[in-house]
Amino acid sequence: MAKVSIIIPTYNVEDYLRECMDSVTRQTLKDIEIICINDGSTDGSLEILKEYADKDPRIVLVDKENEGYGVGMNIGLDKASGEYIGIVEPDDFVPLNMYEDLYNTAKENDLDFVKADFYRFTRNCENGNMELIYNHLDSTGENYNQVINPYEKPYITKFIMNTWSGIYRREYIEKYHIRHNTTPGASFQDNGFFWQTFMYAKRCMFLDKPYYMNRRDNPNSSVNNKQKVYCMNVEYDFIRDIFMQKGNEELWDRFKSYYNYKRYFSYTFTIGRISDEFKREYVERISKEMKRAVELDEIDMNVFTPRTQERFGLLVKDPEGYYQKYALFEGTSEAAKVRKLEKELSEVRRSTTFKVGKALMLLPRSIKRGLKKNK
């Protein structure tokens, strides 16, 4: 049994894949299994993976047709034989001591999972220089380096969401059959995996030391896909269905307010990601979803900050007002905001409603001007 099985789900990342594979194959922890899932890549990714597999017997290569992230990850989880499981996205990379440090921490503390802080980075294509941003999983800093039972502290689900900055005990992954959603064509299917690992874990830990290097300049990343509008909603339906399974009633009661907290912020993230043409319709959709959650008594407003409470209230009561005040400008610069306002104003002036209203007000305005003149 390897100490850690590292799953690398791969699709059309030939520009970044060598950096990723070098960082994994050169880990100071040598007793690892590297499971590469080629999900029907149409570029040179498969050839690169074959090149590494030919030189390193620890690499298990699976070449399959394109079925999406969730299917590929589940195949990797099924094949994993290590004591713990790690995940590396193929356009990211990891420092050479990451898995040795995480494994030692997990073993010393008998953990279901351990996660660490991480960096987000972009790279200058001309000179190769990197711009790094340190990301703290826990913004308060109060929950690091201690064994935590998520059921006792459900607020830790508010930490930055990712599945790749840590490792997970395979025994507990298999015990609860934790797997990814497999909806064809969907994205953000790591959200469901995140929630399952938290709801079922009994012992976890967060380290205040950054390891994982998360790339933010890949134009093909799902984060930058403006056309996939409702995939986040589908994913949160998947998560809710798991909570609704028989035997999970107590877990749902414990986590439901934090589930809806995370759902709200995942939806507002989506607003900033999708094209402007979809935003008004999307706000209408999530307003109905959140209103339904309020009616079912699944929202605890104390979980939100006062500022977010105000925004949430507006979304539920007045989706058009929310769209105009927040969604219209989500994810845009100040200059872009001005351009959007000008465009909205221009569209209003061209509308039939505006023209009819202007015509109806023409006579009253003329009479008012006449009365002022006579006076």
C-alpha cells in the first residue's frame, strides 16, 4: 500500500502539464501512487502523460473518452490504493515536500483529512515571473493546528472551498462512499466532494502553512467559462440530495444553515463569472431558491455578516433591485461599471415603455410650463 495516492484529472492542459508532473514525481515522499486520468484530451496531454508513465512505475495511466471532471475523479478514487488520497489539478503544481508533511501530520494525529493554506498565482508569459497571493483557509486564524470534529464546529465549512490543498484517509472515503457528481457537461463538481468530506469526518486539521500552488491564468479553466450558467445550482442540488438521504437527518439539521451560507456565496460567485446576458435571469432563479430556503426555515441570518444580511434580504424580496444594485456590476472594474450603466440607460431610452411614457408626459409638462409662464 502506498502512503498517498495522488489523482491528476487531465483534459487539454499540455502547456502546464510538465510543470505539474515534475512537481508530483519529485516529491520527497517517495512511497506514492500517481493516478493520471486522461479525459479524452485533444491536444498533446496524453503523449506527455505516456512519456512520464514510461519512466516512472508509480504512475497509473487511464486513457478514456471525455465524460467530465466528476467521472474522471471517481475513476481515480476507485483505483486508488494508498492510505491517503491527494488531488492535483493538472495546471497547478505542488512544492516537493507537500505530501510528506501532510502525511506525517495526518498519521501523527490520526486524521480523516488534513488541509493547508495555499497560494494562487499567475505567471508573466514574457519573463516567467510569478505573482503570488497567499490564501488563508481560516480568515480568523483561530482554528489552525488542532484536531477538529466538523460536527462540533460546523462553521469551519465557511473556510475557503477547495479539495486539492490536503489529503484524505481512503478508509473513510470508502466507508461513506464519497464520490463526485457526474452530471455530463457540468463544472464545479468538487463542491459536492468538499461537503461530503466535512459532513462525515470526525477528525480533521488545518495548517497555517501554504503548500499548494493554484493557477489563475488558464483561460480554459471552468472558473473562466461564461456560458455554463446553472452548473453551480445543479451541484448544490446534488449536495442537498446527499443530506436528504436516510440516516443523514441529524447532519442536515446541524449543517443546513452553513450549506445555505456557502450556497449563497457560490451563487454570487457565479454572477460574477457568467456573461451579462444571463445575469438578470440568473438572479431571478437564485432569488426563488433562497426564498424557498427561508420558507423552509433553513436560513440562520446570524451566520451572515450584517452587510451580507442586507444583500441577502434584497435578493429574496426584490431580485430586480438586487440585479440593478449588485449583480449588474459583479466581477467588473469601475470603468466597466460606467459603460454598463450607459448601456442600460441607452436600452431603457430605446424601449417602447420609455417612449410611451415620455409621450404621455409631454402634455402635462407643456401645461406646467405654461402655468409657470403666466404666473
